[in-house]
Amino acid sequence: MKNLIIASTSTLHNGAYLDYLLPELSNHFKDAKTILFIPYARPSGISHEDYTKKVSDAFAKINIEVKGIHEFENPTEAINSAEGIFTGGGNTFLLVFQLYKNKVMQVLADAVKNGIPYLGTSAGSNITGLTMQTTNDMPIIYPPSFQTLGLIPFNLNPHYLDPDLNSKHMGETRETRIKEFHSFNSLPVLGLREGSWLDVKGDKIILKGDLPARLFKQNQTPEELETGSDLSNLK
């Protein structure tokens, strides 16, 4: 049975890394002494080693050890033998490129579908959807495909921002970008605001956190979904 936490962000304003999620993660990874971390997205160009250290420090607070996938000679075996998996945020193009380069995109999807507990934040959440086409990231590298894990039947836009009516910024809003996506694609898109996450148990998908999420469907008015909403039938 699938068991995922799909979070918009790893860090809330003025908070320490993952702190707001640690109570959830303690239960989510309750049967894991060690989890596998996938640092491929490399936020701000951080090294795999430094990124893994940052994650290790956070998980030490709930007595869970962390190993980076780059520490293993065989990434496929690392995924298949993992007690839990966390894919961190950063650049989604780079993350998807590396997952395909190391031939583990399908391996990771199968492992999570078979019940290995999974945590994604930001880019690591983006890839749980059907494609990565609704990411906010710059295309710093060209992946062989935009197709991702397909663990949920729609796309995500983590870090979703509402238009600031007082801002003098004249550029496109997130809503505008998603409407552009829907000019060519029919997949629903869920805008996840900071501090919100999806709790996935099997085919059940529940919105959690303090804020509502914004749901976009092709040729329809966007809809606000309150925390606790069931998205299991969203397709």
C-alpha cells in the first residue's frame, strides 16, 4: 500500500529544516531505523554530501539515521532495500535528469507503490505527480522525459503563491503559469501552499496542514480546497 507525505516545503519561515513536519515524520517512518535520502535536486548547488548532512541533522531529532543514495555503488539496490525514502527539494529538472541517468525513476515508483514510506518536499514532491511540467524551476539541465513517478493522478505546484494585489511586480503569477499549462494539457494541478502537504495511504489522498490548497482544472474556475479535503477521486 502506498504511504507518502507530499509536502510543499521543507522549511517554514523562521523555522528549522523539517521541524514543522517532524511529529508527522516520526510516525510516518516509525518502522525505519534508517532512511535513504535522494539529494539529486541540490538546492543552490549544494553538494550531495552537504545536503545529506543537513537532512541527517534533522532526522537525528527523531532518532532516525540517514544514508545518501550517492553513498551506494548500486542505486537500484539502495532503493529496493530502503526502510524509507526521502527526496529533497531543489531543482526539479536536475532531479529528474539524475533519476533517469541512474535508471531509477521506475525503480523508485515501484518501490513506493509496493509500500516503502516516502517523503517528498518541493522538487521531491513535484515528481510524485504524473509529470514535472508544473514545476517553478529553471530548466538548468535537460532531462530525457518530463514524465515522473505517477504516484498520484494529477500534477502539483509546490510553493504555490497567491497574487499580491499590493505588489508592483508585473510578471506572470503562478495562476497565469498554470493556465498556460492548461492551454495544452488537461491534467488537474494542485497548488500547495507553504506548510501544507498531502497524506497518501493507498488510494486515499488527504490534504493536511494549516492552509487550503488551490485546485486548477482545464477550462474551469480555480477552486479552494480546505485542509482535510479528500482528493482521492481527483483525475
